[in-house]
Amino acid sequence: MGAVLGDVLGFAAAVAVSPLPIIAVILILATPRGRLNGVLFTVGWILGLAVLGAVMLAIASPAGASAHKHPATWVGALKLALGVILVLFGARQWRRRPRDSSQAQLPKWMGAIDRLTPVKVFALGLALAALNAKNAPLTIAAGAAIGSAGLPVGQQIASLAIFVLIATLGLLAPLGVFLLGGERAKTTLANWKEWAAQHNVAVMAVLFFVLGVKLLGDGISILTSG
């Protein structure tokens, strides 16, 4: 189990520091129903990661590992494909980064966050976790790594739970500051939002490229040693 956790913690950390969900939860916390909506957004996020990861476990577990605990060929091919996707995403993000970080613009949908109902806030958290083109490949890769390791079911579930917990720290941090930080919370969260907004593209570009290269290496290693 330790080797699997070492494999997936990098993916979890990359999901956790994804700037857009962090900015979204900070904006949500600033709305009149910030306390309720912030919790609902985070719960939706956790559910999205857990469901997508569980789907990959269900797919990978039955035929994920050989008798010698070596990942199946299809796992290597999946990691190779995900690696290519992430490297291409990273290159695209890097080319699109603003030369002046102060000119960075947030997605237009963030302007409507203060008008979202609690149900829509929950759905937004779910979508940013499970359907987002940036986070979904990382969760799929983590699920495939866990499911193909030949672990007992209990250890698979525990590994996925740890992945989800680490991947949610980026949201739990501002939520905790809001709930426990008192009057200083607004200033702290505003500073975090400004930094994340300015460096969103560059941060994600570097993360995508580094993790994409790692997945390419993992995929090649599995395919050539099978």
C-alpha cells in the first residue's frame, strides 16, 4: 500500500493546489450564504473525486494486475495517453499565460457565483472535481494506479480515501480560515484569491507538464517491462 500511496500523492497534491477551485470556494465564502455554500461546494468536490476514483477502481481492479503484481498492459497505455494529454495541456497553458500576471482574467462563470443556489453550488463542486478537464485526468490516473496494484479491497478504499483527503486540502484551507479566522479571514482569503488569480495559468502549466512527463515515464516502463 505504501508504494501505491507514493505513486498517487503527487496526483493528489496537484489536484489540491489547482487554483480555480480555490478561487471559486473563496468567492463562494464571500457570498451572503457563504458558510452553507462553502460547505456544500466542498462536499460536492469530495463526492466528485470519490465517485470518479471509485469508477476507476471498479474498472482497474478485476484485470489491473498480473499474478506478479505487475500492472496490466492497458494500465500502461492509459498512463501513456494521460501523460500525453497533460503535457499538451501544460504546453497550451504556458503559451496562453499572460506576460503580465496582473492582467490575468478569471473565467466569466465566476462572476455569477454570488447568484448560485445551494444546489447549483453543490453541482459546481461536483463538476470541478469529476468533469473538469484539468483535474479528471489526475484522478483517473490515481484510480488506475490504486486499482492495478493488486491490493485488497480495504486497502484500495483506504488509498482512495487518502487521495481524496489530500486532494481536498486546497479547499479545506480557505474553508477553515473562513470558519475559524474571525475578522482577519476576509483579508487573508482576499490575498490568497489575488495570488491564485494572477498565477493560475503558470502554476497549472508547470504541474501539468511535470505530472505528464511522470505519467509518460510510468506508461513506457509498464509497456516495455510487460
